[in-house]
Amino acid sequence: MDAIASPSNADARAADEPGETIDIAGIMRAIPHRYPFLMIDRVIGLVRNKTCIGVKNVSVNESFFQGHFPNHPVLPGVLIIESMAQTAAVLVVETLGPESAGKLVYFMSIDGGKFRRPVVPGDQLRIHCTKQRNRGNVWKFVAVARVDGTSVAEATYAAMIMDRAPSIG
């Protein structure tokens, strides 16, 4: 087995990050997104009220690759932005703790979004998310998405914390 691909090596890299690690079960407790729209697999380096890193393992088996683009699969930029928003949502929920029960984090705005290079199957996207500030229920973040340490996308964005609407149906 290739040393780079071994699970123990990946776990060691995660252990090198300061802060907490949240697995997929913890992410699913924190945010309501589910397959096929759950865009992060793990959160590492979480320091409440400050920063965290969302991890997205990009697989060729994801349905959007069938049409984006046939014979040249590229992760859509809007899904990179969505992975940034979901990473920030986990940071918010973990920061607020029990106070966040029954609330949702709604994406509000994006500024300065830039895409630097395509993200393709086999890449591991690491979304470095940092809280800039929060006032009341509005939070602002900056994120840089990287593959192998190289920036592939960046943005500044805001989210609002709101009560969960009643279920439909």
C-alpha cells in the first residue's frame, strides 16, 4: 500500500492540527445536510470561536461529475463555496454549543470569491475557515480552500443563525 494513501498516515496528519477533530457523525449532528449535498467529510483543527479546517475527499463517484464535465470531471466552484459554508456552519454550531439546538446557519453573502485551479477526483480539499467577527446572529468568515497546500479557491462570506423552520410534510 502506498504510504501517502494509508489511513494511519491520514490520521497522523489530522492529529498534527491543533484543536478538535469532528468526524462525519458529529458533522451530521451539527448541520442538517445529507448526501448528496453534505460537502465535508471531517473537520479538523477546530478552535471554537476562531478557526477550523473542513476536509472534503473528492471522489469520481459523485453524481455531479456525470455532467461537469463528461470525460473531464471538475468539482463545480459553487460546491467548493458550499463546502466553505458548511465548514463555517460546523464552527458556529460547535462555538455556540447547546445554545444552537434547533437553529440553522443560513448562507447570506459572498465577497471576493476566486477560483485558482480546478479540483478533480482524487484531490483532498481542505477548507481553512476563520471567523472574522460576529454581531448578534450574523457571522462573517474568510476561507481558503487548498489541495496539497496550494490555494484553489478563496472567499469572504457571511451567515445568519436562525430558528429552524417547522418541517414540511
